[in-house]
Amino acid sequence: MNDDNLIIYEEEIEKIDSVLARMLKGAEAKCALIVDKDGHLITRQGFTHSLDTTALAALLAGSFASTKEIARLVGESEFSVLFHQGKKDHIHMSLVGDRFILAVIFDDRTTIGMVRLYAKETASELSKIFTALKSRTRAGGPGLTDEFTASAGHKLDDIFQD
């Protein structure tokens, strides 16, 4: 299995959600999202009902990708934290490991300093969860075998054949 394949089970999502919920409470933020660098939403916590989280996830990943090029142009390998300030709402984004982005949306009920503090602690906790996941995947833990993948591919071909 290569590094691009990572299977996150419900047990890990529950751990991640618990870490995010603690951060939201401590930082008094509105919501948080975990997004992979490809723009896929992994999970979210808080008040996200009015957000198009799928589009937001893709745009957050795109923002990090373009900022990586800006960093390269100024001699940095990558900027690990991004901050966007609006009139009412603000977004703090930080890298978690080499693959994930933690995005925290907050308003003026809290400060950027408070969000940064809790986001840094949260990123550290999440890194441990993702490292364990990566180790389990590399060790051949539960996952999709090549046989299963091939079989599923053949079944899909049968279903969608012209």
C-alpha cells in the first residue's frame, strides 16, 4: 500500500471529532474542519450547517497549494499557518503532519491568539492519531486488499457496461 492510501475508520473519526470539540470549546470558535491536501473533507465539528463544507474543503486545500508556491518564491519550503481576517468571521488554517489541514472558523468572541494556542495543541494531538493510522496502514492493518479492489472493479464494469 502506498502513502496515498489511508483508510480512516469510524473509531479514528470519533477520536478526531473529540479532539476538535475540545478545541472549539476552549478556543470559543464556531467550527473546525479537517481537510486533506487533495481537498477532501475528513470531518467537521461545530456550527457548519450554513456552510458548503465540501466546497470550502476544496478551496482551503487550493489556498494551501497556492501559498506553497508563494513560500517557495520567497525561499521557504511551505507556510504552515494561514490566517484570513474578515469583518465578522475569520479563518485560521494550519498543517497537521504533511497531509492534513486544520481549519478553524471563529468570530470576535475570541482572539487569534487563543485560536492559535488551541489549534497548535490540537494539531499535535491529531498528528499522533494520523501517525498511528499511517503506521497501521503500512503494517498491512485492516484495509482493502488488491483482490477485493480488483473484484469490485470488475463488478462496477459489469454494472456500467455499455
